[in-house]
Amino acid sequence: MARKEIAKILITGPFNAGKTTLIRHISDEQSSGKDVRATDALSQFKGMTTVGLDFGILHVDEHLDVHLFGTPGQSRFNFMWRILSKGALGTIFLIDSSSQRAIDEGKGMFQYYRERSDDPIIIGATKRDVAGAKPINQLVAELNIGNTTIIPCDPRKVDDSKTLVLSLLQAIIDQQTGDGGEYDDDYDDLMDLT
């Protein structure tokens, strides 16, 4: 039996963007990180928060597993961002499109990752169904993301999460091969996972 390839992908973004939810819904195997009661000003938005990491494995096919490493979203845990990003081939950056607080934090956090790596980043705009969610073009302007791809996403929906992973895998392949074409047919299996 041939050895499986492993692709490490970082799942990051500000507090309450849907990182843990995405990993829980898309993973075939998972080991949730340590969630503790939020005790600072952010507790008004969410009762529990990740303080370590979230981890999941997505079995794409017999040749490829994607290891998903989810970071804590609070800046006080930013030392984990650097640690968890080591060895990642790319990043899915989630942003709560209904929260100005998240957008303001996300701008700095996005720049943190962009300045430290040339690896591909795909942005998932979450909470599109919440009143006051910003239009995608406004998010692009406020986050100052340049030509980074931004995709509307509900991390509770497996197909939305798969679209993010597939888009990032394609960006990784394109970067490594210098190709700018459509996604490789070898990864059609990703969309067929149940």
C-alpha cells in the first residue's frame, strides 16, 4: 500500500468566526482543542472559546489526507498562531462578516499571516445569514486583502467547507506548479465525501 500524502492546512481568523465549527463538520477524524469559558469582554458574544487548538483529518482519497489545524481567535493567544502555522501549505482565514469588531481584528490578523508567509490564503466570509452582514465587496475593501480570494461560507454546511478546502488545495497546487488553471480532477473526490 502506498504511503498517503498529508497536507497541513491552517484554519484561522478572529474570535467567533466559525473555525471550530468548520473543523467539526468537515473532519472524518477529529480531536477538539480545549474550550474554556470566555471571561473577558468577548464573553458577551460567545460563552466558550478555544485556547489551544482544534485538529481534524479530512480523508480526501486513498492518496491524500488533509490535516486541519484550527487556531484560537483571540489575540492574547497569538503565540499559538506562529506555532501552528509551521509546516502549513496554506491557510483558510474565516471572518464573521456580520461583526465590525471581527472585521477590524481580522484586518490586522490577516496582515500578520500575509507578512509571514507567501503560502496561499483563502478567506471564508461567515455569518452571511445574519442581519447586518457586510457585502463581499465591502469586506474586500475593509480587510485590505488585495487579490486574495474571498468565498461566502457557512461552516455548518459541509459543502461550503469543502469548497474552501478545495479552493485552497487548488491554490497550493497552482503555486507549486506555477499553473493557474482549474482544479485538478484528482480532487473531485473531495466534493463526493459524505
